[in-house]
Amino acid sequence: MVTFDIIIREKEGLDANSAADISREAERYVSSVMIGHEDISLNARSLMGMLALKAGKGDTLHVVIEGPDEKLAAEGIRRLLDEELA
């Protein structure tokens, strides 16, 4: 299992474009990719789930990745989150 946190620094927060990019990236891997905010943790493959997090600037996202390609998935998801939100 790989876990990490990221603080959203982008002024729009987790918007529809970022959520769609995250969902597409998560679909590339076999591993489970869960992203949480506050008391909610959702499957990153779900675009509606990502939008339901309602994460804004200054919020922290907690990422949990588990499965056979978890290290590769963590690299890809972390890189994307850094590009989109940090």
C-alpha cells in the first residue's frame, strides 16, 4: 500500500477538468486508487466521486493506492496531482 497527502494550491481547487484528468489517470492502473478529503474517501476512477469531494484551495487530499502496480500508479497519480493542483 502506498499513501500520500497533497495540499491543493490551485485557486479553482478540484474542478471538473482536474477531476476528469485524475479519473482517466486512475483508470490506467490495476491498483485501487482512493482519494479522500475530510471524512469522505472515494474511488478515483469515478468522475462524479471526485467532484463530490468538493475540495478547494488549501484543502488536503489523502491518497491510498493498493494493488500489483501500486508504485507505478503512485508515481503517475502524484505527478498528475502535482501538475493539476499543487
